[in-house]
Amino acid sequence: MAKKTVLITGGAGFLGSHLCDRFIARGFKVIAVDNLITGAQRNIVHLSRHKDFKFIRHDISRPLKVAGGVDYVLHFASPASPVDYGNHPIATLQAGAQGTQNALDMARAKKATFLLASTSEVYGDPLVHPQKENYWGNVNPTGPRSVYDEAKRFAEALTFAYHRVHRVNVKIARIFNTYGPRMQIKDGRVVPNFIDQILHKRPLTVYGNGRQTRSFCYVDDLVDGITKLLFSKLRGPVNVGSPREFTILEFARLVKKTYDPHARIVFMPLPKDDPKQRRPDITLARRTLGWQPKVPLEKGIQMTMDWFTRHYDH
């Protein structure tokens, strides 16, 4: 049988590169598309000589043509951290708008299954806890985070419009806080922030009073959830993340206890529109996909710390 082909936009990014690894390991042909604004070729350099891997440097907000068949299109192209979408606000909106449309056009033309990487940010600063897929969110449409939040909300609407009008087979994954190897050390999210501060022997920075909560999912678990959704009959949206909730202060104390008992914890003003609570209800993923995270936070942080320690100079 001919090998199936999967095209991954944002394929040189944190999540996209791990998906490239997974599909190559499963015997697929993989086409990674990335403009390298926030992705990095070092994330996929180990695949560069693999006979079933191809990299295309391209901005998906411009139309893309690919020769041959494509069976699956996974749209992961977008700046995703507060630092990145703060530095590239228009590019973030373009990735969610034109980028999503171009990826959907590719899926439509190739009669491929389309999967959108959406985000827990569509829930904004939620008034419902934990967040279920039927919650419509509490988003500031003009605040500093809106370029990412609203780009993903528009992308979800466009994805379902293509399903209704053009009968494209679509899936939507709402991804909650994910961490692991290949994150950017300066991307502004709490896990790389704390690792950077530990490695530099600087104080751990906690914003606000530290009582805001997050749920951290290791990247291998996240990739498991994405692949299960892709090959299921479920359309979504479906939450993919860890239901184990920590306050940021609890997490800082865990990092301090584990890696540097002498580290200080300092408090800084809370950024505008920073969500106070974030935890997915993953009942749908458990019941329909048979998926839930398996890697404990303590083990995942250790594996992430080990990776950063080995690769820090790079």
C-alpha cells in the first residue's frame, strides 16, 4: 500500500516538530511547512535526510501548492506564546485567518482530512471552571492577547464553515498548556521561564499573587491526543490537556524544591487579561478517544530540564 502523506504547517515549531517525529515513526510521508518566524530548523534537522520527510519554507498566509497526494493537513502554524504574538501581532492574525483558509483550501483540493490546532485561549479569562467544549468564553476582543485569542476563534469558525459548505472532513483540538523539549527558552510561558531562571540562578518570577492556575500537559501526551483525534470519527472541538491543576505559586515552589532550594521567588504585576483559572474538562476526550495524559508533571519537568541543560548553549 502507498504511504499516507501528512502536511503539517508550523512543522518546525515546538508542537509541529514533535508531530513530524511521530508521523515519520509511524511510517507516513511528512511535509513540514514553516516560515521560521518562531519555528527553527534545528527542531527538524534530524529528519532532513529521511527519505519520507520534506521541508518547505513558506508562509502559509500565502497560498501553497504541493505536488502529489496529501491525506491529512494539520494546521499548527501560528506564534503561540505571549512574547511571540506580542512581537508578531499581525502575522498571528494572518496565520489564523488567511493561513487557516489556505490550509483548508489545500485539504479541500486534496480531499484530505483537516485538523486545526486551536487553543484554550478561546475561553479567554473563563467564568466557568473547569472549561468544557460548550463554553463560549470570555475574551477581550481588543486587548493585547486578542490577536491570538480571536485568530483562533475565527479559525474555528472558518473550519466549520468549510465543513458545512464544502464538506471538508475537519477536526478541532483545543490545546491547553503544553510543555517539553524544543520550547523556546525566552517564549514567556511559565515552564521555560522557570527553567531559564533556574539555569541562570535568578529568582523565580511569579506574576500577581500566584493564585492563578494552569494545567500542564507534557508534549508526548499532547501528541498522543492529537493523533487519536485525527484518526477518530470525532469532529470536535475537543479539549486536549491535563486536568491536574496547579497555582503558579505552587508550581514555583515545586521547581524551587526540586532544583534549587535557595532560589528566591519574586512577585511582579499581573499582565493584562491574564487568565485567572485554566483547567480543561477532558470528559469528551476520555470517553470518545480513550485519551488522558499519562506523564506526571514532576517527571515531565525533569525530562524538559534535562533537554534544556543539554541544549542550552544552542
